[in-house]
Amino acid sequence: MEGFKYNETDEQRGIIPRAMEEIFVNIQSEQRLQTKFMIRVSYLQIYNESISDLLKSDRVSLQIREDKRKGVFVEGLSEWAVRTPAEIYNLL
């Protein structure tokens, strides 16, 4: 999923880095239309029916919730605003 290194030139980078890069390429192509974007990143793991936030050091089990306004979400999952793929690499 991640590959071996978090850098844009590594040919063995995984699907996660490639998907992030593609998102930012698409945003760049839309910016000439003066559209504004806000990118927020979360990173979770579901293992043995337990949900963990991989961007926090404590590995408490999180719960899935549903709200009429928010829809389905993971309660307590951290979100980070980012501007570049490099910022995401630093988080991971």
C-alpha cells in the first residue's frame, strides 16, 4: 500500500503515494479555473475489528458513528489540513 519510501521519484512507491500525487495533479489542473480546494488527511487501520488512528501515537480503539449531517464517520479520528504531497509524506 505504501511502498518502500515516501518520495515522488521512487518507482516502488505504493498505491497510497500514487493516489495522493494524482489528487494534487488534478487540483493543479483545476486551479486555473479559480476553484479552491481544502485537503484534509486521516490515516486509519482496521485490524481484528479494532479501528486505530495511525497519525496518533496512542492506539486506542475508535468507534464508527453515523450522523444526519456528517454521515458515517470515525469518532476521534484526527484530520490534518495539507497543501502538498510532501506534507502528507511527513505525516506518514
